[in-house]
Amino acid sequence: MNKNISNIVNWGDSICATLDCNGHRLASVNGTCFASLQDVKRAVLDLAGRFAGMAVLTVRNCTQGWRDVSALATMRRPAVTQQPALASTPRVGAQYLIPWAS
């Protein structure tokens, strides 16, 4: 496979892009108002939101006739929540809760 080919996106090219993760389609974009391949990838990732695992990003330039398939890997990052003040004080007869260990 020749990796020296650069996939160029020009303004007005017909672009179809999808992001699939674990057999589910997370996002899909069809349009002609992209200036670069990076703009297409950014638009698809913004639509997909947060996901965990391996994802496959497929970008097809219907005008020029090429397709780019790339893999993305992400890890789920837990949202940090504020613990109430009472939960941090020790109570008689109860176990301590360690937030980072649970």
C-alpha cells in the first residue's frame, strides 16, 4: 500500500464521513463546506461526543474518489463529582469512603 498519497480536501468537495465504535454508528457527516481533512475529523468527533474504546473513522471524498480509514482509541474518563461535606467526615461505626478507590 502506498502511504505517500496525501488525501486533500478542497472547499466544495462532496464529503461523507462516519465514526463507528463497537458496531454502533456514533456520528455521520455529509457536506461540501470543509477546508481540510482535519476539519472533517473535528466535525465528526464533535458530533460523536464522549465514547470509550476503539473507533473507526471513515472519510470519503466523493468528488476526488478517495477514502481514508483510520482508527481512534479513547479511554473513558470519569466525571469528577463533588462529594458532600458530610460524606468526608468520619462517622462512628461506618467505613471510610475513599473516592479514588471506588
